[in-house]
Amino acid sequence: MLLLVGMGIWDESDISLRGLEELKDCDVIFAEQYTGSREESSLKRLEKLAGKKIILLGREEVEGEEKILKEALSKKVALLVPGDPLISTTHISLKLSAEKNGIETAVVHSSSILTAAIGECGLQAYKLGKPCTLAIWSKGYEPTSSYDVIAENRERGLHSVVFLDIKERCMEASEALQQLLKIEKEKKRLGEFHAVVLSRVGSREQKITYGKPEELLQKKLGKPPFILVIPGKLHFMEEEALKHFICP
């Protein structure tokens, strides 16, 4: 059996009671952290709560699937996933592969940064457009496709949740804002726009700041991991929420 268990958005206390009980009954527990950044020591503390060793897997091992499926053929195996398990296509692919191999699967859902980010801004979830991820630029690698996604969402009046790259390191919010402004100078599709910077959502250090990118770059925006929300057309209630709930 293969269980996909959501860990929630910040630390070990975000896992559901059902998720924790399932872990205690597993023969093998794997975890991945490349699809979401969490509080640094939370896996160690979760090991104590579950009373079981947790084996951390790299991206290649999860996407390769073989190691997980081999164990799940004869044992009850859990894969711990940051946030909600089926937000990432990687985990949907793993679930399908398990079922094709005759392995029973189950999912224990949890909170997701995708919905938490929109909710914390006071924006309406039904107006959420396609999410995207800003990659950390390097020499010879400066993709702009995420900017185009944001522009297309705004043209339709929709909000954009923008994930920041965490594969090499946690991308800084200031770096992401500067990247968007640089692309805007060339493509000019956004015009004047506002952004919400969310820092460490779900933690006691959570900080949310709202304003024009140029203004945000002059402010203290908190600590990584960050996520951005670029609002689309605002309902009057959303405008009120942005002014009321968010740090100036």
C-alpha cells in the first residue's frame, strides 16, 4: 500500500491527526521537501511523534518512483509531502504508477500554501488564475514564461499565486520583484501593478506586505521562504481586505 500524506504548510504540528495515526501504522516512511520549503527541524520532531524513522528522498528518487514502488509492493509505505499531496503533478504520477502496479493507494490531505496564500491576502479563491514559479536566474538561463502567465491572468482579471524557486536555495522576495520589473521593462504587459509578499506563511513569524514592487523593495519583507500574489481585478471587499489585513 502507498499512502500520500500531506504535512501542511509549516511544521510538524500541521499534519492531521489522521495523518499521524497512519504514520504510526506504516512499515516504511519516506519524505520529500523539494516541492515545498518547511521549518528546518520539523521532520526530526515528526519522527518522535510517529515513533518511526523518516527517510528523506531527493527529487530524482521521488520522480524515478522505483524505490518507493518497490517497497510498497509488499509493505505499507507512506510518502510525506509538503502541503497537500495532490497539488504537485509529481505525486499524481506516482499515485497512477502505483495503481498500475496493483498497489493500493490512499491520500491524507492537508493545508496547501496555494489556498493559504490567497486566503491570507483576503482575496477570493474563485478568481485565482494559473499559478506559476519564478526560477532563480543564472548565466545563460533567464526564463520569462512565468511573467507571461501573470500577464495573461491579469488580462482576464484573475489573481496570480507565484511560487519562488527553492531547488537550489530559497529565492528572496526582493530578487523575485526585481526580476519581474526587469522583464516588465522589456515586455510591458503588466503596466502599473501591485504585489503581495508573504513570508513564512503558517508560522509565528508570518509577515505579509502589500504595495507596488518599487515600494516593496524599500521595505523589510520578512524571512524566506516567500511566496508572491499578484492581484487581478479587485472586488471592493478584496480591496478592503488588502488594506485591513496586510502590513503597509
